[in-house]
Amino acid sequence: MRKWIKIEGRERRRKVIRKKIVGTNERPRLSVYRSITNLYAQLVDDIAGKTVLSLSTTSPDIREKCKKDAGNVKAL
């Protein structure tokens, strides 16, 4: 039951923020999701409805760079 309350609160906050922030081609919106093990980031053009760029720590090239600093603030 408590898990659903957290999810509903997160969705409510997301809706409030998304009403105010709109990404354009010149200035895309940065969307970041942090899971327990990985980070995911996207640059989004809301007018065209497309993702301009996406990165995550699951991709091989970024994983190689962060491998030596795993578990450290420097890895982020």
C-alpha cells in the first residue's frame, strides 16, 4: 500500500513540473532518472516530440569510463 502512495506522489510532482517546463529544439529539456544501480539521461524536444540525445550508465562506452570509479562520487 505504501509503495503506491510513493508512486502517486512522484507522478503528481512530475505533472506539476511538466506543465511549467517545455523543451524546444534550441533548448531541449533534460530528463534524468536515477535507479539504484544506473543513471539515465535524455535531452527531449517536446515540440517535435523526439528525443535528441540519450545516455545511460548501461552503455558499454560509459560503463568503461565509470568502471574504475564504481561506487564513488567521481563515477557520476
